[in-house]
Amino acid sequence: MLRLYEGVPEEQASALLGIAVERIRTVCDRSVATMRGTRSPTARWGRTRRSRAAP
């Protein structure tokens, strides 16, 4: 979100976080899609989260 909110370039965010530029793009794309509601949130390793029904 720093990249979108502050207008930080992908390369600068990558250097600050110590991760690849491609990873910055992937995380940003997934975050925006989740906020827009076009992608459902997933847990790690690709498993989908399931909400538990109230007892």
C-alpha cells in the first residue's frame, strides 16, 4: 500500500523491503483485487479461508 498511497516506485519499494520487483507487483495486484472484491482472500499455500458459523 505504501507504493500506491505514497506513489513509491516499484523499484524503490523493492529495495526498501529487500524483495524482488516481481514480488512487489504480485502483492500489489492481489491486494488491489481483494479490496475491489474481484478476488477472494486466501490463506497461505492456496487454501481458501472458510468462515465458521456462529455456535
